[in-house]
Amino acid sequence: MKTPKLCIGTAGWSYDDWVGRFYPASQSKEMSWLKFYSRYFNVVEVNSSYYTYLAPRVVESWLRQTEETEDFLFTVKLHMDFTHRKQYGKEQIESVKRNLDILKNSGRLGGILMQFPYSFDFNEANLDYLVNLVNIFGEYDKFIEVRHKSWQSKRAKTITFCTIDQPQIGEAMGFNPKVGNGMIYARFHGRNTEAWRRSLANFGKKQTYEERSARYEYLYSPGELIEISERIKEFYDKVKKIFVIMNNHPHGDAVANAFELMHYLKDRTKIKMPGTIVNAYPRLREFVLK
């Protein structure tokens, strides 16, 4: 069985609670977390772009920080104006494309992630909206995350619908690997059902960072990860590239699970990882490349 290109990483890299568990506890002011991250992973999903329109100099600094990792890629989450507020114009489009082009021209762009809310179910109006948005960003690889199961059977040739793992609440979409444009893009939100329910109950209310992050507090078990890896491997002969993005970020769980999935998806080869993460998650010791 031929192994496609595997791009494995996490959603975001700038988390204070990763210090001492992934990033060194003792570090200089000049230390770059992104540079450190890129020594171990070959992709990262940018989430800050969902909340703000980033200055090009910020994106250019990412390139400098990851220049030592030749094949490192960024996938960029589209701003909420496009996917949630549905209010945008020429200025917003140009701002997003300016940064995407910086990454694309340097060979560092994995694609653009369009993440829609659970309320974005399948109907003609939403389909038309999605098609228009896809056309606006037609020159880039696109990954579409929809969370309502009414989209479950939908397929497309030129875009990739995300494969997502999330708590099964209401009409939420289940884990069902999807192939589109020769790729799989899998995002893992954890399976913390109770915290997810609380988050939905407080939707629209002002919450602290800890309250917003609570639903992602989940460490996948080895058994769950083995099952996931076997499901993904079923598609090795059908795709050219697979993205695996762990979004269960609190406390560094995403990092630990990303290393584990890397091990399972790469025929259980030993994986290079820092001692901090091995100390924080002793079960990783059997996977580490010494």
C-alpha cells in the first residue's frame, strides 16, 4: 500500500498552556514557538486569521521562522466575516488573498479552510452561498468544514469537504472520511460531549478563553487513535495528500495525539519529539525516536 503525503499538525501553535508540556519551560525572549513547532510537524492550521485580518508582515515573519523546514505548510482559516457573519466586500477579499498569495508564491500554502457553523445546514440558499465563496477563492486549494449531517453525502471534484471528529450531538456530522480534489482534510475536535453541550447552551454569551476552550479538552485514547488511523489508511491508494489537524489543544493534548497519529499512520515508525512532551505524556515513550 502506497503512503500518500501526510501533513500532520495542530490547529494553532501559540498556547501558553503548552509551555513546559511541549515548548521548553525555560526559554529566552527571542525564542520562536513557531520555529520550534516546525522542527516536529510539517503543517499548522492558522486560526488567528478567523478573528482578524492579518498584516502581510506577520505572514512574512512566519516564512522566516519556518525556513529551516523545507516542506512546511500553512492552512489558513477564512475570516468569520465570510463564513459566519456573511458580510464582506472587495476590501476583505483582497486582504485575505494578499496573505494567501504570499504563502502560495513561497510554496508554503496548504490551502484555505472555510469553517461554517453547525447552523449552516444543506439547503439551496446555503449551497448557492458556498458555491459563490468557492468561486471567489478559485485559485487556491479549499477545505470546507460543515458540521450539520445534512451535508454528509455531498461530494465535489475541485474542493475537499473536511472529515471531522466531534461529539455526536443532535444533527452533528459523524466521522466519515471524505475524498475531494485528491485529498483528505481531517480535523479532530475531541469527544468531550458534556463540555460541548455546555458550550452550545452558552452560544452567543460572553465567555472567557477557558470557557470557550473547555469543549476541546479531550485526550484521545490509543484505542481511538488506532481505529481512526485504520479508517484513514483505507484511503491511502485513493488520495495524493492527507491533512490531519488536531484541535483538542488545551494542555497540549493536540500535540501528544498528533505525534501518536503520526506514528500509527506511518506504519508505526519511531517519531522525533522533544523530551517535554514525552515527560508530560509518558505513553509516548514507546514511540520516540532516540
